[in-house]
Amino acid sequence: MTDSQGTSEAVEEKRGFEAEVAKLLKLMVHSVYSEREIFLRELISNASDACDKLRYEALTQPELIKDSGDFTVEIIADKKAGTLTVRDNGIGMGHDDLISNLGTIARSGTEGFMDQFTGDAQKDVQLIGQFGVGFYSVFMVSDDVVVTSRRAGDDEAWQWRSDGEGSYTMRPADADSVRGTEIILHLKEDAKEYLEQIRLQTIIKTYSDHIALPISLAVVGSDDEKTEEPLIANEGSALWTRTKSEITEEQYTEFYRHTGHAYDEPAHTIHYKAEGMQEYSVLLFVPSQRPMNLFENRKSPVKLYVKRVFITDETQEMLPGWLRFMHGIIDSEDLPLNISREMLQNNPVLARISKGVTNKILSEFEKLASKDTEKYEALWENFGAVIKEGLYEDSDRRDALLKISMFRSTGVEGWTTLSDYVSRMKEGQDKIYYVTGADEVSVRKSPQLEGFKAKGIEVLLLSDTVDDFWMQMVTEFDGKAFQSITRGAADLSGIDSSDTAKDTADKVPDSTLTVLTTLIKEQLGDRVSDVRASDRLVETAVCLVADEGGMDIHLERMLKANSQFDGLSKRALEINPSHSLVKAMAERASGDGAIAALSEQVELLYDQARILEGETPDDPAAFAARMSVIMSGSIV
């Protein structure tokens, strides 16, 4: 094939771009494409497209490819000349094709070709380039573009040349030019990085790894005059387009590691093809290990392809944030190849694809939870905290998410579902009880749990940060209201617990206890909202609880720690009528000078309640002094 200077003596044609390309070209180059390197993706896509076109035309005209060898795409970087060449042996273009396809913006040769087919034949044509808009990305990196092409079956070859400033020239090329198209880019000074082998390999691997024909890469003209041997820079087949029965677990794992830059094995694979209003292929993986940045980046790392060509992996529109741990690809047949990241926002086609894929993932998780509980529990162990974000932000799927959510509980070892919890509820129990905290260890030590444990009433143990937030949005499950055990009064008298309840006949009499609670309330004043006997304490003397309509204690503490809350709201102080300390204080409360006599003990009791909730005493120095006095008095 001729190089950029290999032309005949025929008169050169100089033409202006049609359809006001001159006015639109700069906008196209600087606005449609988000990355400069995208030009190579476009050229490879066009080359692959040209080969696919010829392959289909040769079905009825086999003479077009007689003795032509296999279809290939060649990329040659010439460092000395400062040029990058992309060459294919596809269908090629004649004089009118070049004018029509390269001289008219947004004129798609592929689109016209597709119009020739109907029915199944059209569906079978996997044409991925749209030669027209995509081609103009070359002017991001080149100030002189030379296209030499000979259409299959023609004897003439033609050369198209432009600097992208508003006009182009056409002239006959060497008649000995081989079939296909050669594009030579004279790279700008700031684009010479695209002559480096490693840079080109990376781009090809990123954007065109699964183009279904070999992409040959060669680097020539190095300063040391050492010529790199051509190499095949892509895999050459799109794994997700093959049926599941043709793919081994090893191939899935290799693909997972490549797309996710991971070293572990996938915990679960979702592979299917959707057909209907939108056609797209999906190959997604659940990692077996939790990524380090799982809670730092809410973007889904799923890659978007269009007709096997990589588009982006930096859009939040692919999957919701609560599925950001998923890796893999979604390949659409309906989106345009030249779509930019900006255009993806609020795109209705992508929105429908995202909805369908998200619902499919939920369905797969539900199926996995019922058929392979052990495998699903491992998945939940790693990513349950992220999936539960959907309970807070995705109201449309909240019911489905509640069904697949798993929790730790006081009633069973390991994980439990809400459905299983409800099936174990005691006679007379109409609420699903839960407690939240910073971690599972501290939650299990919550003093508020004691009464529920003593009466055999199961409590969910919630220790993920998101738990405090989604509980504000979800009020019930299966007709049973959620109830925090650290908020509001706990009346457990109506629940049948005769088989496990402890004997509490040695409690302080109500009349005596009223005297003590009144005394405590008088001393603590507005530091507490109320002082009352507790139905939830068994071993601990005292605890704090939020009011029924107030904010849960752990949530309020988190907001304060993040400077989103000025101060803690007043809480109720509950005392255990069966505790020895409370009994002793109740006896003393009825005597003369009780307020003065019990002043220090009341303060210590309140400080103890604060410490149990992970807070510091109001006055640490005074707390230490009181403790010293009491400890000194106890030493005989």
C-alpha cells in the first residue's frame, strides 16, 4: 500500500467539509470525547468494522477475499517519522465513499450498510464502528491525517488528506495499493507518547482487548535503530458474547482478574444476555475479598461496552452505589459508540439497562441465599454493610433488599434473616427488637440487652454504620414494627417468657422506688428527661435510654462525632429495682438527710450510665475524686 506521499500525477481535488463540518469539528474534537487516547479506539473499531463488512459481503461475493489471508488490524508506530499508522484489510473505501464518510460529519457508513439487512440477518451483523463521528477524534492528536483506501473489487485507490481546519484534499493513490484502508497520523508534538509501545499496548488492552480479530503492533525507527518485532496486542475474543457452557471456571477467573485488577477468585458469577426493548450482555462478578477502598469510592467499577468496544468505567449510572463491589462488564447493542461520559448522565437507555441489571442481581442473590446459604453468608460477610445502603436510598427495591438481608442476633449462632427472626418470635411479641452500636463486641455487651436475654426475647445486633440510618427509613417487616431497645420504655410484660424469665420477686417495692427516683431526678435536674424503673436490666444497676420519639443513642453519638450535632439530647435514666446498689440507695432514700447522704452516689450512678454508653463523665475530675473517696472507705 502506498505511503502518504505515494500519489499519481492526477489533478488534486480540494473540497470543503459538508454539513458545516468546519464549524462543528472543533466542538466535536474538544467536547464529544473525554480522553485523547480514545482516537485509537475509534480507529481500531472502524478497522474491525471494515473487516466485518467485507466478511459479510464475501458470503455472496467470495471473489472479494480470494487469496487475501486472514482479516487483521495493523498498528505501526514510526518514531523517526513521528507517525502512527492504522491499517486494515477490510472492505475499503472508494472515491465517493471517502467523500461521503469522511467529508460529512455524522454520516455513518455502518448505518447505511446496516440498512441493507432485515430480520435475523441484521441482528447477526456485529458491526462495532460507526465511521463518521468517531473518525474525527484523530484531530485531537494529529495535525495532518492521510487516509489511503481501495475498496474490495475496485481497481482504483484514493487518498484523502486533511489538517482538520475546514477542508480536505482528494487524489488518486498508487494503483498497486492493497485492498483496505491505511490511516497515517502525523502526531502533534504533545502527542508523541502515542509512539511508545507500552503506551499503545495499554490503550489497546484497555479499550480494544476483545475486538474479535488480531491487532498487530509494531514500533519502528527507534533512536537506537532497533526495530521491535510485531506483536499481537489483544486477546481477540469477547468472552461475554460466548455461551456459559463454552466457558470454563478458569476462563471466568482470568477475565475477572483482568477486568477488576484483582488477585482473588470471584465468589459468584452472573452471566446472561438480555433481549427485548434493549439488547445487552452482562458478565459480572462478586469478589471473594473486600476491596480496600470499598467505603471510600461509591462509583461502580463495572465497565460499559458498546458492541464490544470499551466506553468507560467511570460512571455512577451503571449500577447503584450499594452494588459498587461488583466487577465486570455490561455490553450494550443500543447505545451509540461515540457517547461521552457526560452524555451517559440521565440517558434513558442506560437507565433501563441499569434497572434491569440491578433487578437481576437481586434475583440472583435471593436464589443464592436459598440454594447455597453458606456461599451467600460469605458474600454477605464481605458486602452486607454496602448492600444495606440500598435500604436507606433505594425505596423501590427496599422490600426485595429486606428479604435478602442478614443479621447477627442473640437468638442464633451465625447469620439470620428477618423471615427466620419472625418465625421465632414469642407468643405476644409484636415487634422486631434491635440494638445498634460501633461493633459487634460492644453491641453484645449492651446493658439494655439483659432483660430481653433473661426472658428469651431475640434481639438483632446491628453494628454497621449504615444500620442507624436505614432504620430511620424502614418501619416494619412482615407487619412487625422495628423497635430499638435503647429508645423508649420497654414493656415486656405481655410477652410469654415463663420458660426463661428469672425470679424478680426481690425487687424494691414500688413505693420505696418512687422515693429514690424522685430524689435522683431532683439532683440530676435537666441532665435527664426522666428517671424510672427498668424492665430491661437484670445484672447492671443503671442505663440510659432515648425517649420514644427521640434519636437512637448510637446514631446521635455518631452525628456528634462528625460535628453534625451540637450536643446530646436528654435521655431517660433507668435503674434496676433488683440490683443490690439500687436496693441500698432506696433504703437510705427514705431516711433523714437522704439528699445529702446520697448525693455522691447519685452522681456516680449517672456517670456509670454514661460510661456504659461509651461516653465520658460530665466532670472526669469530680468522678475520679468520688471514686477515690468510696474506694478509700471500702479498704479496711
